[in-house]
Amino acid sequence: MSGVVLVLNSGSSSVKYELVEVGDDGGGRSLAAGLVERIGTGGTGRLRHDRGDDRTERDVEVPDHGAALEAVVQAFAEHGPDLGEAGLTAVGHRVVHGGMRFSAPALVDDDLERAVEELSSLAPLHNPANLEGIRVARRAVSGVPHVAVFDTAFHATVPAAAHTYALDREVAQRSGVRRYGFHGTSVASVVPRAAQALGRPAEEVAMVVLHLGNGASATAVLGGRSVETSMGLTPLEGLVMGTRPGDVDPGALLHLLREGGLSVDELDQLLNRGSGLKGLAGVSDVREVVERAAGGDADAELALDVMAHRVRHYLGAYAFAMGRLDAVVLTAGVGENSSEVRRRALTGLEGFGVVLDEQRNAERSGEVRRISPDWSPVTVLVVPTAEELQIARESLAVVGA
């Protein structure tokens, strides 16, 4: 399936976009890409538009997502390619939570919008912004189908034993409480390229994909399918993240409500925006945490150690859950770029076949690369995520292009 897709990833204060041309072989070419930042923050926003080697940056007034999408359309009109002449086949939207209703990409209509809104309580940092982007884009870019691609969909293959919480069955079913998992679009984009780098079909490989960014997750992929993942009902569970804590004893949360004097809203704020690296080290950006640790900051040092410990915990658990481990795959901003986080997480695992080559780990590249020795039993790969291309492919599959 081939065609041209405008991919939109709407965040709470940003819109990331890319115009992707997908060939018949599934390969993609970026025709243009950009970012609008600081939407609705009360100050002046910033737009960046890249077309090949040409970059345009300027301040923009973006009090809301409507103004941001207008700025995006104007950037295409002024700096190209013109959306009206690009042969646009579809607009693909990243949506974080699809709940039990959406286990595959779906055409956007009013019913889908209502469903995404109903699921916002499960992903309060993401779904409301995703929905706003959809609503605005349907008005700004009309005449072509819009498709929602859900982060949770790739994890629909996780077996019941792994996605079921040991709660009262009726209570859990009534409230839709189960493990859904996230970052599925990212994981789906790296699995086939990791298998290609191994020289083996994805159906034969057991790998753990570590999506390490401001949000972070681990996914066990066996035979090309997700069989376990660290995020749960919401994106709060699992690894340590920029502002989210990952695993916390539920009893600790009850204690904070009963004895700590926190309201439900204050606890929500703490868990989504005030924990993780920010809670431990005072800042959420891994680069700054690494700098502070190198300068002797004990809080930053502990934050990195807690983060690395949690990665190792899940890596070991998933290797045993699958029964074997052929590869560890690191992706997303931290996984692709922070040699220090990779070193802390993967050093000392030689007894389990995971060996890090220090020189390869230190090298920077935007390509798929091996950072373990050629002889190591488990291959460690860095594979840049390609979420936009994956969203474009899945959008074309839905519209039948």
C-alpha cells in the first residue's frame, strides 16, 4: 500500500507532525516534518518546519491547538510541500489509549471521538490532547480520511495471564481494569528492523524492547508479538520515567491519601507530574540528571541508579517469562542517545549473556547499530524509533490505499 500521509502527534502543549510518503514496499520518505511548541502556555509559541536540509523557525501565537494547526498548514503552504498539491491520502493521528474497544487502528468519526474522550481518565496526560488534535485537524484538513492509531493496539496479543490483575473479577471487568500497555506504535516500528539486523525472521526471535524516553516501558516480544509489557491500565506503571514513578506499592498510595493529607487530585498530580526523575533529582530531563550525577550530585546519582535497577528488573523478568532471550533493543530519546543510561542498565549482566561493548556504546549514530560484541550470546541493538512511518503505514492499511 502506498500513499502520502500527514501524521499528527498532539501533546498537551505541542504538535509534532510529519508528511510521509509510503512506497509499495512499506518504506517511507519524509517530505517535511516539524514541531509547534508552547501551545496555550500564555507566552509566544515556537514553530520549526524542516523540508530536506531547509529549516524554518519562527515565533508563533498559539493560544490553543486550533491556532497551532493553522500555523502548521500555513508552514506547508509557505515552505512546502503544499498540502493541497501533495496528493494527501490520509491524516494519521497518534492516540495513546484505546481501552478494550480499540485493538487496531480505526477511521475517525464522531463515535470514535466520543470513545477517546471517555478513555481520557486512563491517560490524562495524553488522550485529551490527542482528541483536541483530531478535532482541530478534521476541520483544518478536510476532504481526506482521518485515522486513529492507538499505542495500546500492539499489546492486544498479551495473553490473559499477563494482562489480568488479581482483583475481584466483576469489579475489574465493570471498570475495564486490566493491563493495556503503551508505546506499541514505537515497538511495532522497531521489531522488524531489529530482526533484520539479527538476520532472522521476527517470528523466530525473543527480544525485550526498552522504549526509554520521558515516558519509558519494557516489552517482551516473542515471535513478533507482544507477550508482556510494563505499563498497565495507565502509563504510570513499570519503569522510572521523567515525571512518573513506575511501580509503586498500591498501599503506599492509600497511605498518602489517608495519612499524607493528599487529595485524589493532588495524588494524581504527584504521580503524573511530580515523580520519577523529577521527584528524585529535581529535574526530569535525563541529560541534566546525568550532568548533575557526573558533578557529584547524590540525588541525581540515586535517581539514575533507581532507573537502571528497574530496567534490569524487567529485563530479567521478561527473559524468564519468554524462556529465552536473543536480543535487547533500545529505542526512543534516552535509549537511542544516552550511553550512560545504557551503561548503567546493562553492565554486569555478562553471566546472563548480555555484554556491552564500551566503544560501540559510546559511538553516536542515527542508524540501527549493535552495541554488544560480535561474540556475545545476546545481541544488544540500538534501533531508532519510527513512529511516524508506522502510523502512516497503519493509516494507509485502514483506508485501503
